[in-house]
Amino acid sequence: MKAQEEIFKPLPDFARKSTTLDNGRENHNHFKLKELGTDTYSADLYSGWQRGSNEYHNGLLRRHFPKGTDFSKATQAGIIEMVKEINERLRKCLGDYTPNEVFLRELNRGGVAIRY
């Protein structure tokens, strides 16, 4: 949760409207995101279909980190590369743009000048 808070904090209000969380213990401090003005949503227990996007991304992560992965052997550089790869994949639901392209476009439309 602390990492998500650090990511959200510098973003303008319009870029951190909401987030969907897993029901795990790691998200028990979700109220800290609400303090930033971010609405948080969680699915009912054992109702993964209520958060299809999260399930999709969990599947992408599992390609890199299968169940039973020893995360103590993961490097920061490796994790950054994996996140970059996931966020540079074209998505049909985004009109064949990447998540990075759409996010930066929305930031620019909101008056935040960022280039990638």
C-alpha cells in the first residue's frame, strides 16, 4: 500500500480518481489512498469476476512470477523491466494504444506536460 501511495501522491487529482484493490492484508491501509482523494474499490470475497482487469493483470504478472516464486531473488531492475513490458503492450480495449500512451495523453490533456 505504501508503494501505491507514493505513486499516487505526486499525481494531479484527476489522475488518481479511483483504484481497485485485492482483498488481501496488504491493502488494509486503503484509507490512506482515500486521504489523497482516491476512491478505492474491492470485490466481494471469491468474486474475481467483479474485477476482471485486476485478474487480467495478475495473469500477466504470473507469466513473470509463477506461483511459488522466491521474491527475495527478484531485482528492482527486473521488476521495473517487467512493469515496462506490461505497460508497453498494445491493448484492444485502449484502441490499440499502450497503457503508457493513454496515461500520458490524459496527463497532457489535463495540463501536465510529460513526455515519454
